[in-house]
Amino acid sequence: MSQEEKEKLFHTQLVKYGVRYEKAARVANILACGKSEELLTEEEKKLVTEACQQWLTGHKRHKQMVSLFQDIKS
């Protein structure tokens, strides 16, 4: 998978689960470049951590809602 494809995938997933478009674009670029954590600046580390926490919160919320709707249908 090319770096551009990785970046698009990361960006789509981040936005899908609630990360702001611009922030998601910056984080997707950082993640797709494949730098080791030691090479990231403190600002980049903070940005990635914040975005991933937002993504996780949104993803958990989505899973709970899907589960709730499945229970309602049953």
C-alpha cells in the first residue's frame, strides 16, 4: 500500500469517528509517513495522541449504538 493510500485510509477512519477534518489530515500524514515515535516532535506526538483518543471514543460510541440497535431489532 502506498503512503498516499495509507494517508487516505487513516484520514477517512479518523473523520468517520469524530476527528475534525483538518486535524485528521495532519494526523493521517504523520501516521502514513511511518516515522518511529522517537523521531516525532512533541507537537506531533500530542496531536496524534489527541486524535487517536477522539477516534477511540467515537469508535466505542459507534459500536455501542450498533449493539443497541441490534438488540432493539431482536
